Amino acid sequence: MMQKTTEFGALLRSLRERQSVSQSKLAERAEFDHSYVSRLESGARMPAREAVDRLGEALNLEQQQLDSLLAAA
């Protein structure tokens, strides 16, 4: 049975797709394993604050977008 995607996972995916960045490219930029980004988006994992900051930096998010991502985490 598929897990329900979390609000965080859905938001991360939409922010990533809006920039046409693959999971692999995002993982590379944030210095994470590709499978970690996949698990975040699927809701299998929830990120620590540091991970959210690194993802936000990797996507060059504006402060408001980063705040939304942090709130969802």
C-alpha cells in the first residue's frame, strides 16, 4: 500500500518541479543521497531543520518559500 504523501513532501516536490530540477540534481546540490530526497517527497522520512535549510539553499528558495517548507516539516 502506498504511503500518503506528507504536506512537506508535496511542497518539496512542487518547488523542485517548478524549477525543473530532478530529485537526483536536488540531492547532488544539497549533498544528500538521491534516495533521501525520494523518501522525503514520498513521506517516508521527515527532515531535520538542517536538511530543510540545505534543500532550500539548493533550490535558491525565497524566504517565504523556505518558511513554508520549514512549517510543513
